Amino acid sequence: MVKILVEGRPGVGKTTAVRALAGLLGDRTVIGFTTREMREGGTRVGFAVDTLDGRHGVLAHVDFPGPPRVGRYGVDLGVMEELALPALRTVPSRPARGPHAPVVLIDELGRMELACPGFQEAVGSLFEAPVDLVATVHVHRDPFTDALKKRADVKVIHLSAANRDALPAELAAALLESR
């Protein structure tokens, strides 16, 4: 099974890379979610979650009271519970091989998402599951993500401006070979 963490600084293109990867996986069943910035008048005001099966919700916003709060954003943990977790819990518990074998894409393992204890539990289970997985992760130190980065079965790829355009195709090739 392929387990990849794509590590990068904010704004380098992690979400763009995951969305491009999802489009390159052909017949593979793609499970998971991406996040995106919400802007008003050129100013970032929050973050939304978009599941790969088409559902959407506001994860964090400057107008949300929290707790928790991450920077200037209040985080709605209910969005993680209602959207992200159900998408991640559809992963089969037995190895799935073949042209339609699932691939889990998670964007991202960041402070807002990790504030949800159920999310941390689900992600931990996915790293133990017999499924191909690609997740984006922040470069900041965090006990949960640091432990994932140290796993022997996980490949960590640093995303930069130099490799961000080619990386989705490289990841897709590795994932399509693994089935």
C-alpha cells in the first residue's frame, strides 16, 4: 500500500496538487476531502471543506466564535464530524486491489482539522488500513503529524514551487502502479 505525506508551506500549492491528483486517477475510487480558502474583497476570511463526493461546508471563519480558535479563525468542529469523517469512514477494512481500488486523499492534516479528536482517530486508522493514501501536511511541528512522518511505511515529499506542477502526475503514476 502507498502512504504519502505531501509536506509544504502555506500557499505553495498543496490543495491544487491534491485536486489535480484526484483528476488523474482514472477509474480508481477516490475518497476524502480538500480544503480551500474563502476570500471576501481579496482578504482571507475562512476555510471551507469540499468532500470528493461533492459536499461542502465552512470549517473556519473569522466570524465564528470558537472554541477552538486557530489564529484569527473560529473552527466549526461539526463540519469535520458531518463532512470529512463520514467520507473517511467509507474505506474498506480488507485490502482492495484492482482498477477501482480506493485511494484516500486528505487535504490537509493541519491545525484546524486536527483540532477534531475524531479526525485524528480516523486518520490514525487510515494509516493502519490496507488502502493507498495521500495526505497533505503542514511543515509546523505537531506530535500527531510528526509521528506520521516518522513511520517506516510513509514517504514524505516536500512540495515546492520547483516540483508542484509535476508532482500530481508522479503521484498518480505511483498510485496507479500499486493497484
